[in-house]
Amino acid sequence: MLSDNIGREGSRLTFAGHDVTALAETYGTPLYLMDEGRIRRNCRMYLQAFRSSFGGDSLPLYASKAASFKQMYRIMAQEGMGVDTVSSGEIFTALSAGFPPERMVFHGNAKTDSDIRYAVSVGVGVFVVDNEEELLALNREAGQQGIKQKVLLRITPGIDPHTYDAVNTGMVDSKFGVAVETGQAKAFVAQAIGLENLLVRGVHCHVGSQVFEEDVFQRTVDIMVRFMAQIRDELGYTLRELNLGGGYGTRYLESEKEQDIPARIAEVAQRLREQCEKHAFPLPRVLMEPGRSIVADAGMTLYTVSSVKRIPGYKSYVAVDGGMTDNPRYALYGSRYTVYHAEKDGGTEAVFDLVGRCCESGDIIQPEVHLPENTCRGDHIAVCTTGAYNYSMASNYNRIPRPPVLMLTGEGEYLAVKRESLEDLCAFDL
Ligand SMILES: *Cc1c(COP(=O)(O)O)cnc(C)c1O
């Protein structure tokens, strides 16, 4: 099985120790399952690795765009994580769950005046400022509200992490941040430290997502520490915090290797010490922002088969009661997934395209999956590793209600997000 929270008892698939067919029958499908124990375990893995590699003042921040709903912020608060937010909506959701605003970081390359006003007014701890216009707007707003806002400045280190283009964010021509290579980053820092209502704590970078190449973060550290030393030497200002962004990859297929994240973090810390020594720069406080690697393998989506279509000489389809509305990731960037039949195991298999119910040929959850030949209407299908960027990217295309999120624990299960009703779909129609 793909992950140790997935199993089989006889032919029945289990997730976090629960029989998934029974859950599908009780709660209906499509259904997002989340393994709460796995989310907490992933948080603790980061917290421990940070403490031992970067020291006690370091902090992992959960990039909450990966899966944003109130219960997720409660879990993060309980575990002692910080959180990243990227919109007033995420900030509001976190606050509604009682998440402390001073442990929030506010991201985004196109924050509006109202986003900035709202985030300053509720006391969001740190802004990661993306560009000059935002810098000036934030300085103005902080002045109006009579505070000195802590900020990090988003820097583009010019690193290609060799992942998919749509999730690469650290290259010089990125829409995010200000580039070191062009000299603009230095000017950006110089401008920021001159603004009276801002307190520049450090710099931020995020090179991409689904990063597996071992030295990506080390190369990033080289560039960032060199840049921080340059700022000290040329501007006489010491940047105390270094946020290295998110991006550690998660295993989606049995053929992919497992990533030892604590070992990777230890290597990054080692490189940071070397670089700081080389530039005689004081060790900065380190932050990172894992999203996917906190929640992806805690998720699974269950569907019910609507039809099986065989086109002799061409291909076969299994169509289910969800699709790109609950998981747009294959349609967006060709993401790979592992798919299991929930009740049938062994026997002859066939190759099917697993497709959704939307009126788009591109509504493919996963092409060429192996499922039992006798798969038929009414069977349940499980798509694994859907904890990140599924619920948070879901839509109501074709007026399909969004599925609920069911949390699984050692004792039982509970709804963290309820299923949208048909009435909910019309809630804003006048
Ligand atoms: C998306 C994002 C993250 C999280 O990335 P993952 O690949 O989910 O770990 C972290 N930081 C920033 C700035 C992001 O945009």
C-alpha cells in the first residue's frame, strides 16, 4: 500500500484503521477523509526537526492554503505551529477558529488595500511583502492604525527546483517576489528599512512545490545568506529572520521514494551554519512553510462508481460521482495519484481512465489506473493522498455541491466540514 495509514482487511480497504466502504455508506460520496493522527504526526515531525536542527526560536508554519477550514487551524494551534495565510478569507477562518493572529504570516503577491487594512487591524504577526507598491500601501496603513508592522521581504533567489512549471516560484522571472540577480532585491530592502511604520525582520523565499531534489534548499541557503551578508555590508542592516518557504514533496505513487524530511532539514541547517560562518553572519531565526507535506498523506477521497464504459479497440472509463470539482489537480497540472478499489481486491485487473461527472473532456481524476476488471456501478473507489490542494481548490462547477470533510481519529470520526446542500448552492443568488 502507498502509505502506512492505508490497509486492507480481507478485500476491504481501510484508512486510518477505518473501513472506508462503511464510511461511504454512512456519509455518502464524494467524501473527503482526513486522518487527524497523521496531520498531528506530520506537525510533530516538523516541530522536532526544527527544534533539533534550527534551535528553539525556529518555527514551522503550516501553509494553510493546502487545506483551509476551521478545524485545521484548531489542530495547528494545539500543535504549536504557526500558519501562513494568503487572503482575508484564510485570516478570517483562522481567527474564527481561535488561532492567535500573532502566529499568522500574511502572504500574497496582490494584496488589496482592504486585505492590508483587515490584516493590520486584527494584528496579524508578520506580513511577507511581495513588491514595492504593497510595501508603500502597508506602510501607509500601519501608520494610519498607529502600529509598527513586522515584515519579511519576499526575495526571488533564482533557483529552478525542477518541478512542474506551474508550481515553480523561485526563478528570476517569477510573478512572486523581487529578484536578487537584477539588483532589485537590494533596492527593495533599502527602501523597506527606510519606512517608518515597518520593522524589517528578515527575508523570505519560496522556490516551489513538490521538491524532491536534495540540494534545492541548500542552494537557496547559499544565495539567501550571501544576500543577507551583502545587505549588512552595504546597507549596515542585519536581517534576523530567514524564511525558506515550503515545498517538501509528498509521495503520490508507489513507485516514488519516501522523503526523509528531518534528514533534509538537518542538511539545510548544516549548510546554513557553514554559510553563516563563511560570511561571519549571525545565525538567523529560521522559518519554513510546509503545506502539502503536512496534510497530503492525511487525505483520501471516496467516490461511488456511476458507470463503466468500454470502447473496444480504444479505452475504458470508470466514471464516478465527483471529479474536477473536488479534485482539479490532474486537470490543472497533470498530478499523479494512486487509486484503489474499496471493496474488490485480487482477480483480473484492467486499465481505466478514472473520470468525473463534469461536462468537460478534461475532467479526468487520473488516466490509466489499474482496477478490477469487474468494477461496476455502485462500487466505491478511493483516491489516495488528496489531503492537500483538493478541498481548498474545490469548486461548484456544474452546480455540484462540495463534499464534506470527515476527520478520522483513533476513537471514531467527526465532520469538520459538512456537505453542501442544493440550497447552499443558491444561497447567494438573488
Ligand atoms: C504554497 C506555498 C507554500 C506551501 O507549499 P507546499 O508545497 O504545499 O509545501 C509555502 N509558502 C508559500 C509562499 C507558498 O506559496
